[in-house]
Amino acid sequence: NAGVTQTPKFRVLKTGQSMTLLCAQDMNHEYMYWYRQDPGMGLRLIHYSVGEGTTAKGEVPDGYNVSRLKKQNFLLGLESAAPSQTSVYFCASSNIATGGWNQPQHFGDGTRLSIL
Amino acid sequence: QKEVEQDPGPLSVPEGAIVSLNCTYSNSAFQYFMWYRQYSRKGPELLMYTYSSGNKEDGRFTAQVDKSSKYISLFIRDSQPSDSATYLCAMSDRDDKIIFGKGTRLHILP
């Protein structure tokens, strides 16, 4: 029973490099989310998706792009990494059994990303 | 005024004590309230989920919502060292995104 799986778990990049973080969920959830978590800042929503083929901006979307080509996968891309993007990135998913945003989110264990 | 306020701690209590964790909020439209527990180097995991006002109990954990005061609490009875973690409150109305508190770090001292 995997739930939400994130790869890689840890990565070091140089400024200007690009990379893609992968999130996969096996719960058939409609909604998926990408957050970043920084000390003293809490969880901040980067982008989210309410279904396959749809994406939307969250609170801090600049410098990131996302894609949801398959229902179970949500990719987060950094086109040109900057030191300010050093963070722990969490993917989450939730069901829409009753519609709306009220359903609890299920999180992966994060990707620790360092930009030098 | 931030939408959700949570004391970052750290909060240190001896094993066996009752722990009280709290959040205040400003948006009176919030109806759904959650508590997540996050261990070091892990993702948040859902601990409690409540709708509207009142209490909900699950084992040693009790979640309490006071909508009139815009105040929610999580009580942990008979606290254990394994309860040492960061606790995040979260809340939403039906039509907008979940808002998370910044978390309270809790240390249970053996």
C-alpha cells in the first residue's frame, strides 16, 4: 500500500540546471498538489491539479512548471534552478468524494533539494 | 493578520503529561479542521479530521473546535516519546484550498 511516492528523495543541483520531480499516487485521487516547506514558512502551495490534464497556480508558482498527463502522476519541473529554490518539496493527493477542497490530503515523504 | 496562527514551539513536556496544541484562525468560513503529525524527514500524516464545532476523540487524541472563538485544539493524553514530532493544524471551507499552520514542534521527555 504505497500511497504517495516521490522520486528522487534527495538531489543536489547547480544554479541554472534543470530537473523534474516525480510524484505518483495509487489511491485514484483526483486532486494532486506540490508544496515546498521551508523553516519558519510552513507549507506553501506551488501548483495543484484538479484532474488529469489540468493544472493551476498556487501561492508560490514562479520558477516552477507542472504537468499531469496521467491521473496517477504529477510532475514538478525546475527549468533553471536558483539557490532560493533550496527546500523540501512535498507532493500530496486528495479525493473529491464529496466535492470541494475539504478532503484531507495524503502526503509523500518529500524530496530534499539543494541548489548550489 | 495571517489566516492561521500556530505557536512554533518547541514545546517540551515530560512523558505521561497531557499535551495541548492550539491554532487560531481569522476566516469564519472555515468548516473543516485537520491535525497532521510530521516526524523528522517524513511527510505530514493525517491525525484528526473534524467538521464544524465540537470534539472528536481517537484513542489518546482529542480534537476540539470552537468556531465562536475561532480556536482549535489537539489534546494528547498519556504522552509518549513517540509523540515527539511537529504538529500542523489545517483548515478549509468547502470551496477553497486547505490552509496549513506553520506547525508546533513537540518534545516528549522520557
